[in-house]
Amino acid sequence: MNPSHDGREHHPKGSFSYESSSSMHGDGSQSPSMAAPPNMMYYSPGMGYEPPLKGYPPPRYDPYPNDYPPQPPIYHYPAGPYFSDPSTHDDTGENKAFVRGFLICCCLLLTALFVAILVMALIMHPKLPAYTVNSLSVANFNASTTLTADWNTTFSIQNVNDKLSGFLSGFKVDLLHKNDVLAMSYVPDFELDKKEVKRIDAKMSSIGFSFLTPDMHEMVKEQASGSFSLILRIASMVEFKSSTFTTRMSLVLAICDGLKVVFQNKTGNGELDNGGKPISCQLYM
């Protein structure tokens, strides 16, 4: 007996064939050997193994999960003025500083001018002139169908300022009975020196003035009673000035109310009943 054949079959090293359990226990019948398919994960085609058949899909391998948390997206900041050209930035800063300084200087100048004007106004302290009615007379008063009368009034204007002179212009004098204008007159412009008093004579005529019937009847009734109440209204523009200070033109309205004209012996002639004292007027601006 050949010692190389001892009833056991020797397989070359590296073979993947195996014997069944029956042949190892002396069973004469042997089952066909089964070789395991090559694992493509560990072997490459160059090692002599064929890839899987074409009909089978390639193996899929799930990627390993990411062990790190997702990172937020990186935001790229745009280049701003701080990353611009240094020379341009310096020029812009100098321009802004110049404009800021110029505005501050203008504000300071305006403030100083306002304070100077306020101080001058307080020092000068302009006061409105004083208006008084000295006399008022009427002649040929007749109010039968239309009004006809000749009026003569004298009033005074005094500049009460001791540091400012005044200039008065646009004079208009109206004579009223309640709300009805009986006559009007105009006075030329003039100047008033410091503490100066100017006396003005205004002559007015009522020729053919017509009024509503109730007003006409009331005037006739008052004349028959022996007295007549009138209002003298004086409007003008007033301006005060000195060598260094001038006020703006202001409209001044003087209302001289309560002028009682007494008729003599129920005639058409009458005089102001003031007891020889001037009657002061109220001023409005």
C-alpha cells in the first residue's frame, strides 16, 4: 500500500473545499465540494476573482454617520467703509469735521446775534405813543333824509420814548356813531422826536351820507335829546429807531370812545363835553 494514500484525501493549502461529516466518519460517498464566492470588499479583480454577475446590482454601503454636529454656514461680510482705501476714509472724515465745525460756527453766530438784538430791545424798550383827543366840534348837523355835517377834531400824539424817535405813516381818521362811519380824513406822514408831542387838526365833512332807516332815526332822536355819542378811530403805521437800533413797522389802532357832543339850544352845532381835559385813547396792535 502506498503510504501516500492512507484513505484520506489531502487537499492543497488554500483550498476552500471541505469534506462532509459522513466522509470524515468513514462514509464512502462524498458530497460535491462548495466554494464560497469571493468577497469583493476584500479582494480586487486583479487577484483572479471574477466580479459578480451582471444581473445582480452592486453592493450598497451606507456611509458612516457624521459624528460631528452640522456647522452653520459661513457668512461673508461685504467690504465696508472700514476696509476701504485709508486715504479716502481720511478725506471723508476731514470733510465731515469741516462741515460740522462750519455749522457750529453758524449756530453760535446766530445765537449771539439774537442775544444782542434781545439785549438792545430790553435796553431801548420801545413804547407805543400816547393818543389823546383834545377837542371835537360839529356844525350844520342835519339827519333828515341823508346826513350832512362838518366836523372838526383835534388830537395829540406823544412819543413817550427817551431813547428812540418815531416815524408815523399811513394815517387814517374815522368818526363813527356806533358802527356807522359818519366821516373820514387822512393825515400826512410825520416824525416824532424823543418825548415830542404833535398836535393834529383833522377836518371832515359828511355830505349826503345815507344810512339804514333805524340808524338815521336813532341819530335824530339823540340830537333832539341834546347830546350825541361818537367814536374817533385813528389808524397808522409806527416805527421807532435810533442810531444803532430800528424796530419793524407795526400797525397801531387808537380807539377814542365815549366822545359826547352836546348840541347848543337844539341846533345843528355842538361841542365836545370833556371838561377841558384831554380824553385818552386805547391802543391796539
